[in-house]
Amino acid sequence: MTIETSVLERYSAGAQSVQADLCCPVDYDRSLLALLPQEIIDKDYGCGDPSRYVKAGDVVLDLGSGSGKICYIAAQLVGDTGRVIGVDMNDDMLALARQYQAEMAEKLGSDRVTFLKGQIQDLAADWAALNTYLAQHPVSSTEDLLSLRAWQSQQRQTAPLIKDNSVDLVVSNCVLNLVHDSDKAQLIREIFRVVKPGGRVAISDIISDERVPAHLQQDPHLWSGCISGALQEHDFLQAFIKAGFIAVSYDKWESQPWQVVEGIEFRAATITAIKPAGNVCTDKGHAVLYRGPYSEVYDDEGHVYYRGQRMAVCERNYQLLTSGAYGSDFIGISPAQEQPGKPWDCATGTLRPVSATKNGVHEDKCPPGGSCC
Ligand SMILES: C[S@@+](CC[C@H](N)C(=O)[O-])C[C@H]1O[C@@H](n2cnc3c(N)ncnc32)[C@H](O)[C@@H]1O
């Protein structure tokens, strides 16, 4: 049995009856569960609660939406100006989630949730459209195969399942580990492609403390049980950084392992990250001051911030560092006077002279311990 067929079979069974060994205890917000049908709550195979990061008005994409629980919770949080899309490759799970769509639309006051069939590592490919094509054009020769490939390429370009830069928040609950290792980098690139510049991700998943050895990875039951496909805790973060995300962090990290196999600890964690809001970095004289407690910190783009110093930043980074993505670690200091803006050409680690960030007449002197910009 391949990993893919084992994942399909395991979650088809999970759609039909509750599979206790696939459950990992999660504390959801009870007030948001109140609206959900009991079957959706019972057929929960998540390991965290990424819906906590949903904001009103968001377009939310849930990868591996299963019974639809996170989608229906998110639908309450996005309100009537937002939208929620769940993607899953399993027909039985999609049928379960869609079974309650009309009931939930009535309770919510609008039909703001859609479930789509696709593989999360290829969010351009529309599997429902592919099924229709295959029904009309069965593949029985190499020529048919070439026609299919041409159709797929056209479909991806003209009608992708999920468009580029179209989602405010990508969430996922216990699914990335199920994707074959050879597809994991593509999966995270796909997440990057569909998130809007400045958009966010919040992914709950199972991670391991050590890399999982090949003999465990080849066990289809351990794989489909959300264990042996888990990324090692450092590799998981690095995969998002490599794809171009910034502010990548563990927001939740369960100290108690969910399972221990051959001494390797598997635990639930939630990471959050941001897609940078474009590459235009304009210098308008902004500064940020890092509060501490560390003597210096680096961001995912290699900029250094010294504790207690007015660090020169471009307007884009100023917005990012003071937006809440970094908690309250940075104090934003606006330029003393509105400046027209020039292309950013300061080296990382340059300071802003105090005079540039306060009103009045002051000597344009660089503070001790650094070069100024
Ligand atoms: C562990 S369950 C989690 C379901 C749901 N997120 C929850 O919180 O209950 C994994 C789900 O991801 C789906 N899935 C697994 N691999 C997938 C893939 N490569 N593409 C799309 N869906 C996938 C499965 O069909 C299943 O519904």
C-alpha cells in the first residue's frame, strides 16, 4: 500500500465512523462549537486550533478541511464580509462537510463556506474539473495522456482552484504531515503563492524532536496516523522561512508529547508566519526600538535590532514590526518630519540619529555604538 492510498483509506474510514486513535485532545472555544452539528465535532482529527487567528472579514483557506470543523468555526469569526474555503482530496470527507453546509448557512445567515476537491500540495489543480474531464476523455493511449497534460496545464493557468495572492489567512489542522516528503517543499511554496502579500498563516501540526528514520516513514499506518510524516521541529520552521515567509514562530508547542515511537517524541505545535508585503522598501526616516530582554535580535530577512537603540527601518518594515506580528517587542518611532521617501540604502544594523525622530532643534549626532542612516 502506498502512503497516498493509506491516507485516503484511513480518512474515508474516519468520515464514516469516529476513529479514536486519530484524535489528539484540543481545547476549542466552546462558544464557537455550540453552532456545530455533533457529528462534525465528533469526527475531529485535528491537533490544534488554528481558527484562533481568524479575523473579521478574512478570506480563510483551510488545508485538509476534513469534516469542516475549522471551516465552520472560522465562518463565525470572519462574519458576513469574510469567506472560508476548505480543500480536501477525500470524497467521503468532502461529503461529510458538505452535508451540513445548508444547515450551517442558515445558522450563520449566509453561505460563506465552500469545500473544494484538490491536493493541498498543488492548489492550482481542480480535481472536480479533472474528474469531469476524465469522464468525457478517458485516457487509453499516450495521445490521450498528452491531451490530458495539455488540458491540465491550461486549467492551472486559466482557472486555478486557488488563485495567486487571494487568501488573507491559510490555516491547517494536522494535515501537512500527511503530505509525502517529496511534495512538502512544493506544498509550502503553494501556500506562499496563494496568500496575499501581508497575509498570514497559522498551521497546527504534529512535529518530532528528531528526524524520523526511513523505516518508520515507510510504515503506511504510522504515516496515515499523523506520526511518521511529521517534520522535525527545526526543519518545520525552516521550510517556511525557505519559502519566503517571515516572522515565522512557534505560537504553541505542547510540552507533553502526543506519542513516543522508538524514543522519538511527536507533539502538537502551531506555527504562525507572514508573507512579506512586497519588496518595495522606501526610506522615510522611520525607526524602531527593540525593548529587550535580549541584547539583540535578528528577523527572518537578516536585519539586526539592538536593545534600546533607535534602529533605522524602511516604511515597509516599520509597518510590519509595529503591526502586532512581533507582539509588542518593538516601539515604533515616526520621523520628526514627513519625508518624501527614497529607495532604502542603509546597511542592516544602522541607527537613526535621535534628531531625525523628534521635533525641535538638535545636533544631528549619531548615538554611541553604531553607524547612522
Ligand atoms: C488528520 S485529518 C484532519 C482533518 C481536519 N483538519 C480536522 O481538524 O479534523 C487530515 C485530512 O486531510 C486530508 N488530506 C490528507 N492529505 C491531503 C492532501 N495531500 N491534500 C488534500 N487533503 C489531504 C484528509 O483527507 C483528511 O480529511
